[in-house]
Amino acid sequence: MLKGFVFDLDGVITDTARFHYQAWSKIAQDDMGITINPSVNEQLKGVSRMDSLNVILKFGQRENDFTEAEKEALATKKNDYYVQLISNMTPADILPGIQAFLDQLKAEGYQMSLASASKNAPRILNGLQLTNYFDQIVDPASLHAGKPDPEIFAKGATLLGLKPTEAVGLEDAFAGIQSINGAGEFSVGIGDPAILNEADLNFTSTAEISLDQIKTAFAT
Ligand code: B16
Ligand code: MG
């Protein structure tokens, strides 16, 4: 029986990827002498802060040029700038269709948790005025492995007291769909179905999400 929903944040509830890109572009240029592009940005989605830095250093062929302490300082500097950029987020930054979907889930008594790799997730939910919708938020610092490992989505369900077979996971990234599937939950992909081809059900955008369609597909 369907009892709860485990949400990714970036790309499902709001678009923070543009702020991550802006912040990484500046730090990469100013402090690493690396010019990143949108295809590098794609590789950063759903990836932890330190892993994102490693992707950028590899792209710039500078992976051996910084000590661990210097890398920590670069990641902190990026985050300080990113936090400034997201500080003006409001409910207007919620992706189309999501507010109505969350309202419907709440009205029908479903439990909800957040499975985001972002340590800034509580701050973002606060800006979007969505904190009260979520019964639990997975702490990414508590995880041993990020997406595509199943741990984050598995935890999203267990924190709600649910079995994997009672939960739906929603994701916009291929690695996230793999995480949901690995956790044994029903996976909903939001974005290009050709990319998210391992999802149990696909919607091309957040505006298309339909609880009725999820319920029907879940039950069959
Ligand atoms: P932070 P998600 C992820 O969020 C972002 O997609 C990814 O680009 C970012 O590096 C990661 O969070 C960590 O974010 O630096 O704020 O801790 O898609 O898992 O909601
Ligand atoms: Mg995402």
C-alpha cells in the first residue's frame, strides 16, 4: 500500500542548479583558473559538494594541484557564495505544479521526506516556505555514499517508518533513479524519459505530475 513520498530537492521542488553553477563558475575561474561550461554543470547535479569540486578539478586537469586543506577552503568559499545566492529564494521559486501536488499529498494524509544531497536543504525549504510539508529530512552528512547508492532514498523511507514497497521516490537525475530503484521503492522520473529510462513512471516536467497516475501505476 502506498503510504509516503521521498523527494529529491534540486530539479524536483526547485531549480538550485543555476545557483550552484553560478557559484562554481566564479570560484573555478577566480581561484582555480578553470572555465566551466553547462556540460560540466550537468555532471554536478545530485553530486556532493566535495565530489563536485573533484569533477571540476578533473575537467581542468588540476586534480593534483591542491592539498586537502586547500580543497576544503575552496568548497567553503563556493558554499559561502552559494548561500548568498539562495538567500533571496521565495515561494515564487517553487517549480510549476509542485505546490498543488504537495497540498494534495498532505490533504490525502501521505507522509513526506526529503532525500537531497544538499546540506543547505533545510535553508532552501525554509525560503520556499515548504518546511511544514516534510515529516523528515535525510541528513546528507549521515550518509556513507551518495546517489546512485540506495542509502539516501532507503533512509528517506525508514525515517518515515515505511517499508520500501510503501514509498514512491521522485527524481530528476539518472543517478537518483538508480538510488530509488536500488532501495526497492517505486521510482518517478521527472525530465527526459529517454535519459530517465530506468524509472517506473515518467513525467516530462513537474507541471505534468499527477497523483492519480502515480497511484494507478503503483498499484499495477
Ligand atoms: P550543497 P539534490 C544536490 O542537490 C545538487 O544537485 C548538487 O549540485 C549539489 O552539489 C549537492 O546537492 C550538494 O549541495 O553544496 O548545498 O551541500 O539534487 O540532491 O537535491
Ligand atoms: Mg535533483
